[in-house]
Amino acid sequence: LKHIHKTITISMLSRAFKQALSRTALPAGRRVIACNVNVSGISTLPSCLPIGRNMSMAADKAISNPAMFCRQCEQTQDHYACRTVGICGKSAETSTMQDVLMHTVKSLSLWAVQAREAGASADEMKEANSWTLSSVFSTLTNVNFDESRIEEYIKEGMAIKRDLEEIVRAKGGVAPDGDVARLDLSKMSTDELEDFGYTVSIPELQKAMGNDDCYSLVEIATYGAKGACAYAAHCRQLGYMDEDVMAGIHDVFAKGASNEQDMEGLLANALRVGELNGKILEMLDTAHAASFGTPEPTQVKVTATKGKCILVSGHDLLDLETLLKQTEGTGVNVYTHGEMLPAHSYPGLKKFNHLVGNYGTAWQNQKFEFALFPGPVVVTTNCILKPRRKYRDRLYSINEVGVPGVKHIK
């Protein structure tokens, strides 16, 4: 399911399915904890947050050659940045490799912009579009902790960038200029990639920009575009891809590749992310409704049903539907967890009688809840935490999700 143009085979989740048949069933009547879902409004910020704190590099003089510098989420160390190991459990090596991947995204984006200007068709851009969504999605909070998988994205990106270079040349286009455009990591070893990652870390890029306000706009656009790519990746899974949206995403990352202190241009770039995300969310709503029906208020069972069981977490409704089709008539019950709870509101999913309910609460409690669940657990997107030994052997990742030692379904 990593790319929509790949065939979804009936054996995709066979290992999880076989494991469900052989494991202890969830006993009838066993109660599970359900979360209260507030969909009516936006909660207020907790008073403990340092509202208005100066986030410039000068804010903390004590930081010197940190092992990592990640502020992907709002839970970073000291509300500033994780510098030794991520609050989420991300290692310094994985964080550094993700910095390299995002630099690769910028390099490819520069060539994607020029390829479109040279007249590249939507079909010629398809591979670059799909790679961009998956690679960026993999750097989001609690998605991929597997350094080797991140390295694969980097090498794939280099190969796709070479294809774009050929398209630009063949169509008589203009090659982008600068070190980022000329980036070539294809022959670097893992250690060399990690070393390179420290040269493109947030502190180093901010120094290169030479203006905290301008770089702040780069960061705002980057994190916003990451979220947009995640939503767009879900659209792609369901067969929806908008070339104008993808052109906008590549424009945003290409602008972030420059060190030019263009305050007005960078502000416009950040604001464009909001415009793109509005279009993407509209497309995702259309894709979900067309694929699974219009969601409607639905009561969800939060007690156990006797029988074999599989738990599905994350956001990807297509993965859930595929599993429901594979397990229909087998006696295996399917439960949702965490962000997958809204799946019960879609007519095309709740029609399956063996989608029996929701287990557990929110993603941050999974280390306790997954350990108590007696069957396989499939995590389709974020959020995943590094698993306890008690359930690691029955945990499966899919799509952009990755954890070392956890079985990945391709």
C-alpha cells in the first residue's frame, strides 16, 4: 500500500491474520477503556506552555554540538529541542538521517519545479510526487524510527532526482543552481550520511540563513508542509492526486532550500501552505466519502466480543478496509485503536459485522494497552511508540511507519 499504483494483494496482511487465528481470544465481556472524543471545539492551551518564548538559537547558549536537534513536535525537551534523545524515543542517528532526508526533499523539489516549467507531464511527475509524500510523511512525529528505512528513502530520492534531471535536459529546461540542487548522496555510506546530517541540522541551516526571523518562516513552512504531505499521502492511497497541489508542495520546499533573506517571499511561502492544506483536506474528505460513504454519528462498542482478534491503529482507512475484507467470514474480530476510532462512522466500514468495537484509549497509552491485547496489532500510520518486548513479536507496521525489529508489511 506504500504507493497507490502497486497492486494490493490478498496476502498483504496474511502473517497478522495467521497469528490472530493461533492466539488467545479476547474473552467475552471483558471491559476496555474508551476515550472521550471532543469534536465540537478546540481546547485551550495549558498555562504551563511558555507562550511567546524566543525560539532563536541565541535563546540557549548552553547548547554546544548537540547529538541531535529535533523540534518536530510540541513536546520537545525544555519546549525548545531534543538534543540527546527524542522525548518520543527517537535516536540521534535517526534524527540526523531525517535531516538528510529533508535536505534531499529540498534538492528534488528544486528539480521538480524546473521539470514542470520545462513541460513535464503529470505522468512524468508521478514517481517524484509519490516519493515526496512518503518520505516527508516518514519524518513526522512517531512515524518512523528505523534509520535503515530513512536511508532507503534518501537513496530512492537521489535516483528519482536523476530522472528529473534527465527530463529537464531532454525538454530543454533550465537546471536549478546552487549546492542543494547539485546534492549527490547516492554513494555515501550510512556513517557518511550521518556525518553529512550534522552539516544540514537546524542550527547549521539557521546560521547559514543569517536571519532568525527569515529562518523561522522557513521552519513554519516546513512543518506545515509536512502535515500537508501526510494528508495528501492519504489521498494518494485512495487514488486521488492533484498535480497543482503537488506543484505547490514542491514550490514550498524549493523556496526553503535558499538562504536568501527574502522576508516577504518566505512569508508568502508559509501562507501558501495553509492554502494548499485547505485544498488537500477538501480532497481527502471527498476521497473518504467516495470510498467509504458519508460519516454519520455512530455508537461504538467498547467491551470485548468473544473470539480471535486483530487490533488496527493509525489513520489509514484503506488498510482497515483491506483487512476487514481479508478476515470476513473467518471468525476473527477486528478492533480499532486510537485515531482509527472514527472509522466506525463510515457506512462502508461499519457494514462489516466483525468490526466489533474500539479498544483502549489514545496512542500515548499503547505500551500498556498493546501489551494487554491478546492478538496482533497493525499500526498503519502515526503514532507508534518503540514497543515493549511483551508485544513486539505481534506488532506490525505498514506504509511509512517503521521501528527497528518490528515486522513491516510491504
